[in-house]
Amino acid sequence: MSSSAGSTLPSAERRPAKRVAVVTHGRPGQVGDGVQRLVAAAREAGVELLVGQEEAARNDLPAHGDPADAELVVVLGGDGTMLRALRAYLGSGVPVLGVNFGRVGFLSSVQPHDLETGLARAFSGDLDVVELATLEVENGTASHVAVNDVVVTSGELGRMVELEWAVGGEDLGRVPCDGIICSTPSGSTAYNLSNGGPVLMWGIDAMATTFVAPHSLHVRPLVVPRGKDVLVWNRTPDVAVVVLVDGHRVSEAAPGGRVTIRLGSAYTLLATLPDATFVSRYRESFST
């Protein structure tokens, strides 16, 4: 597999999957009879379903095999479940395929009514695998990897903060705002999009930077390429900022503190059916 972001596995290199791990929504009722249908589809295709202890307990299934030995991961859930699976298998070389049991499900290429047909195609190797960039964030000695986005925001609800920022060592000034979002291509259709940020098509090796409620008429989103670190200083005299990685609070920066965000060295592997392209999914998810 190529190591360039957004590249796809050539069709000549596709292989049927014989060992498949399952990851499901945190609330079992959210997927209805999806697990039972997955089990039946795997049995029909002669696929070994690898079920870890947590998934076995959640879905009343017998634990079987080691999910780390999977050749493909099938997710039953929404985009949040997809992100959990992509993070869990980051760096493993195992692609993740989603069946959408969520609200938007932009990262999923199979809809529940097509579960059997979609999984049969996936198990036979009829898949594209897209490499998507991640982010690395540093705050002091702490370092974290984001699959979706990094958000630097006020540590006090309702309090504006003042952020100074620079890209590639060049200063871009101070911005009074509620925070800044740095998103990957896969995360650009989430919090970034809802704040007016640009959507990055899969295949772009860059991050989107978008301020949240900037108190300025001149601040605009910016797309930053690989090799250019985004530096953010907290210039608020009396309020700390918090750093959120994929929606989870990981650290904070006191007044004067600095946060560094860059494109990461690791890539997530998103499996899609060949006809479930980025453009078709974008149209279906956001055109209404």
C-alpha cells in the first residue's frame, strides 16, 4: 500500500478478507438486528468473525479470536463509532469499513438496508482503501494523535479567549474568539464544517484551520499543508484554554502557554465500496 495520503489500494492488490473484526455502537439497541445480520453474512461468506471481550459482552456474542489479527474491521454505528475504530486500528495496516447506524454516517459506505450486499462485496475484496492524514498535537511535554480534529478553546464556558497564532514560523496575529479548530480531511466535515470551515476532499494532505466565533471581520479559514506547524499561544491574561483531541479533553494551556499542531506521520485506513465515492457521499449527506 502506498504511504501517500488519500491514495487507494490498486484493484490488482485487493484480496478477500477471511478474518474480520467487529466494532459496534456503544448502545447495542442503536444497531437493531445489525449484529445478527453481520454474523449471518460472515457465515455465508466463510469469514471468521473476530469478537473481543467488550464487543462480546455488549452484543451477547461468544468471544472469539483476537481482533488484532483481523484483515478488515466492520463497524456498525455512526461516525463516532467509526472514529473509535479508526483510532483503535491506527498504524495496524487494517482498513475500517462502516455500516451506517448513526445520523449522518459520512465515513460509512454501506447503509443498513444494503448490509448483506455491501458486506458480501467487502468480504470478496471489492473495496477501495483510502489513506487519510492524522494530526499530532503537543502541549508542553504531552503529545497526542487526532483522527478527526484538535480544538483549542476557552477553559471557562462563555468566556472569550485571545489566541495568537503562526503557521510555519510566520506570525498571523491575535484573534479574540471562542477557539480554533484544526481538522484532518476526514474531520473537516464535522465541527469544522459546522463553523464554516472548508471541506477537504480525501486525497488532500493538509489540515483545515477555522476559528470559532472570531470577533473580527477579517479572520478566514486557512488550509495548511504538510510541513507547516500551526502554533497557538494563549494570550488571555486570566483564562486557561483547553485542548480537545477528537472531542476529548487532554490538556490545558495557562495564559502564555503554547500548543503546536501538525500533520501526523500515521494515516488511518478507511475502506469504502468503489461506488461510494467522496463526492457521492458529500452530495447525499449535505445537499439537503
